[in-house]
Amino acid sequence: MCATGQRTELGRIGKSLTSIAVEASPLRDEIARLTRQLALLGVGLCLLLALLYWLLRDSWLDALLAGITLAMGILPQEFPVIMIVFLALGARRIASHRC
């Protein structure tokens, strides 16, 4: 008898793997927390800049644009790349100790 798809042994293994719940790792939780903190810091600085600009220059539109400009400049778009580089450097350091 020939079996195909989910009727094969590999198919049954694949089907059983779909029921496994994936838990977030501590590193993933830490990166998410750091990202939230950076985002809150960026939003806070942008609001502070917009408020100061509005109070000093009395132009709410220019203040809003200055706040948006700072938000675009302060939040790093390369953050995932930076994290990958740091993790790779850490792995290299661990490998050099041959532990």
C-alpha cells in the first residue's frame, strides 16, 4: 500500500509539530522591552520638542513638523540589524573560548 501526504510517517510527524506551542525566549522578551522603551523615549522627546517649539516660536504647524522630523530621525530603523550584529559578535566570542 502506498501512502502520500499526511498519511505517511513524515506527514504524521509534521501534523504533530503544528500542535506545539512556541514560547517567547527571554532574549526576545528583552528586545521587545528595549524597543518599547526606545519608542516611548522617542515619543516623549518629540512631544517635548514640539511643545518647546510651539511656546518659543508660536507656530503650532512648525512645532508639529519639527516633532515629526525628530521622531523620524531618532527611532532607529536599523535596530534589528544592530541586534543581529551584537548577537553574532557574542556568538563569535563564545566560540573563540571553545566552551
